[in-house]
Amino acid sequence: MTWIGIDLGGTKVYGVVHHADKIKTDAKRKTPTEGGPDAVVATIAGVIDDLGGIDGIKGVGVGAPGPVDHAAGVVGQAPNLAGGLRDFALGPLLSKALGGLPVYVDNDANVGTLAEHKRGAGKGAVDLLGVWVGTGVGGGLIFDGHLRRGRTGYAGEIGHIVAVPHGRLCGCGHEGHVEAYAGRASMEREARARAAAGRTNRLVELAGEGRMTSSVWAKALEARDPVAVELIDSAVSALGTAVADAVTLLDLDTVVVGGGLTDRFGPTFVGRIEQATRDQMFNQSSPTRVVPASLGDQSGAIGAALMAAESASST
Amino acid sequence: MTWIGIDLGGTKVYGVVHHADKIKTDAKRKTPTEGGPDAVVATIAGVIDDLGGIDGIKGVGVGAPGPVDHAAGVVGQAPNLAGGLRDFALGPLLSKALGGLPVYVDNDANVGTLAEHKRGAGKGAVDLLGVWVGTGVGGGLIFDGHLRRGRTGYAGEIGHIVAVPHGRLCGCGHEGHVEAYAGRASMEREARARAAAGRTNRLVELAGEGRMTSSVWAKALEARDPVAVELIDSAVSALGTAVADAVTLLDLDTVVVGGGLTDRFGPTFVGRIEQATRDQMFNQSSPTRVVPASLGDQSGAIGAALMAAESASST
């Protein structure tokens, strides 16, 4: 059976046609920065047109940035979409735009985790934590082979575990969360704040007014810029604490770490997180593995297609 | 149907006969400090004799201190039993001593959590975390109404979540775990270390060479002893961080806090933990409750009986 998977990101909408565990074709468009729910739905429908339309398609899965009520297809909050949306009824609206075709919506970190579990680095794991290090830090949980969404759709939010009590302010308004140390937006804020306070650094020099991309980070690290080294060390340490906490609480066998920053820095970054995890976790005889994600930036769209297929078969 | 529940503790073995959600009778003996596995099994068999024997009894459940392989009935490590046991085949040995009667073994924090979920403060919760603050800090997880044991039987170990990175040394050998701040053994070590370093305190004065009991803590707090106040503040803060982490990661609706210290300090202690949790958790709209356990020191034995009944019906 053929499914469409959509990765609805803050900057682009990426879609794939997925059949028999393979991508048949893909397409992308820019995420609208204004226009509200209608603009987002129209852009997704446009990507689906680019993919060849819905002829022979069983349904559509969408991975969305923000907490999702999976049963209702509603995205609770998406500050990065079309100027900021709340209670966005994406599933019903997109289904209507597609003439009633079934549409299933889930959190982007959840579908990425599902993809890595079914097709990527987490294949064969019974229980799995996916950690997504990007603009923010997201996570997804697989228990006994199935996504664990939690009562309100918030399960897996490893980015908002406390890494440092009363530590650096997180974008969510609380202190010391993992995302405040390991999310790219927060790391960029910190690098700029240090420059403003007199600690000039390569990160700010290279990025200028622009976005501090993964390649800016890579170059600053190659030059052994002390601020870049310090900020990455703090990110590794925060991620190691959070992963150790999750492994200890849930007795997990596999942790997959992905996302833009991870893909750029590769196995060394993940190896350091694994070491920081082992240094802090309780059960030292546990064979828990911390491994890099293997599907790159296609994991979200693949996972969205897989999630749609699973949701359809379980209803 | 009638079941026996046994709470196998480091100082006493407490047993109940449990029928139709009521305790019919109870009994206790001292836990042997030497004699190995045989002495522990003989003491439990003695308590069962005191309870009236196994006539009409469907089976026995035991809550044991340490990680348990539930399927095999084996306790991995129990440093507090009979001079220290490893890979203690409690289930098979006790069943043999009882002429083949079914025996089910689980971790003490797990069965306590089950009891609070079925009969106590966590009644009606779909997902539940139980936190047990005693000599150490234990925990248990209920998901979708069932105990979550994890792959190796270690799930729920909230006492070994990192509360303070690179913080106080935990009994398990790692730094900064919750138990290092909120477990009574560790708090006592810390109070004595501070006295030895010149910070005389009421805790050490009241306890002398003896054990620093819950009532010693209560008296020192009433006297506003600064060391006692500081140590309890750190315990509340560590527990709040760990509970916030678990709630954020798992999207839990209910957290029950019990154990000796909690029973002594009551709702104020738990209310402070709830506040510390709310201050650090991500989803502020979550209706998560943190409540005191309600079954007191019978929760372990009741939970062991309930666990046995559940295990029998699921096999």
C-alpha cells in the first residue's frame, strides 16, 4: 500500500510517497511565514500535488512541530508555523482539502523516532528513546514496539528534562532544561550574549547577522574556538544527563540521537553523549546503546508515512 | 480468592492474608542478618506459619528490596538481606519450601506502587509514578493500569536519576543521584560528616550512636536546626527535579509519594515536592497531581498480594 508522509518543519515542508518500505518520489516547498492555518494546509496540499496527487494513495501522515492530539489530529501549539498557531486542526482541515482522504498527525520527534525504529538505527529494539537535537531538542518513546504518546500527547519531551537545577533559562520559561544547553536556538543566543559581554568568538564572527548554522558550529570547533568548545561541552553534558535519566527510569535498551547538529558532527558527538550517559546511569551492567540516527533528514517524512499506516491499521 | 502478601524488608518481614480487598490477618518477624538464602526463606515460611499456613491460599507474593527478575523470581542484588545476597532465587526456593505453592516476586517499590494504584492514593489513575522515600529512594511505574518492569527489571528507579550533575556521591557510586540527597542513609551520612567538620547539629545530638530515625528528623526540624532544615530542603529539591523529569518524559497524571520519612512529615513534605515539581515541569497546563501515599507501611504487603493475583491471572 502507498502512503504519503509529510515532514512539516519551521522552514520547509518535505513530502515523500512511500511504498513497500521505499521512497518512490519526494518534493518540498517553503513553509509559509504568514496566512494562518489555511496557508499551511494549502502548502501541504501543494507538496502533495508536486508528488503526483492522491491517486492510489491510501492516506497521509504528517509530522508537526509541537505537541499533538493524535486522535483529534490537532496541533496544540506551533510557534514556528505561519506566525504562530494554537489548536491547529491540521488533520481535519487537510483531510477536507484532500476530499476526505484519511490524514493522521503526530509530533515530529515521535514520527522521526518511529522511522529510526522501523527502518533506521533502532531496528530490532524493543524499547527505544529517540533524541532530536535541532533548533530545539525533541524526543520520542517506543515501548514494546509502539509509540508512547502519553495522556496529553506530551510524552517523550526529553528536551525539557532538568539538566542543571536553576540553570540557564529555557525557551519554555523554565530554568536549566536540556534544550537551554543543547538546542541550537539557545546555544546561538548564548554565543551572542557572550560576545556582547566581551567574549568575542568565531561563532558570531562567522554567522554575522545570519543564522548560526551547523556548518558555522563545525568551523568554529575546527578552529578550537573556546566559546564554541564550551557550549558544545555543555550540550553533551546536558544530553548525557537527560539520556541517563531516561535509561534509568525506563530501563531502555536503545537510544537513537539525530537532528541537524548531530548529523553534522556525526558519531563523535553521539559517542561523547554515550560516554556522559554511562558515567551517570545506575545500572552499569545494562547493555544500553546510544547510537546516531541513520536516516538523515528523511526520517520525519518516512516516519510520518509509517505512522499513518500504523494508525490506520489500529483503528 | 485468598493470597498471602509478604513485604521482605531490611529489618523485618511483614506478611498479610489478603482476601476480597481486605487484610484478614497479619504477622511479622525480624529479617535474619546472616544465614544466607536459606535463612531468609525459612523466616518467610515462619511468617506464613504465623499467618495460619497455606490452607486455602492460592499463592504468595513477595516484595523484595532490590532489582528483581519477575519471570524467574530471582532477586539480583539485596545488600541488606542476610549479610548481602546476589542472584537470590527467592521464588523457586520459597515455592519449594511451601510444597510447590505458586510464589511471585517483584521489587518492593513496584508492589507498593501497585497497592497505592489499586487501593490507595493513586486509585483511578491511568498512569502513575510511585516514589518511596526511605533508607534509599525507590520507585515504580504504572502505565495503562499495569506495572512497567522494563527489560531487565530496573524500570522506575527514580532514586538514581541525576538531581545535581557532579553532585553528592550516591551509595551506588555515581554522583548527584536523587538518593544521595533524599535517602535517609545518605542524609544521615551527610549530617554526621557536617558534625565531624565542625557543624554540630541536633540530628547527631539526638541520634547519638543510634540510627537517625524519622522522629529524630522531626524533632530537629521542630527545633529549626539549620543543618536539618538544609538537608530536608535539598531532599525536597532533588525529589522535585526527579518527579518533574518523570512527568515531562512520561506525561503522567498522578505521582504518589510514600515511605517512612514521608509518612512522618505528611502532606507538607509532599506539598513542597509538588511545588518543586511544578516549578520545573514543562507542560504547565498538565493536571498532574503529586499526593501522599495512603496505605502507610502496609502498602508493600498488600501490593505483594495484589501482584501475585495479577501475575497468576496473566499467565
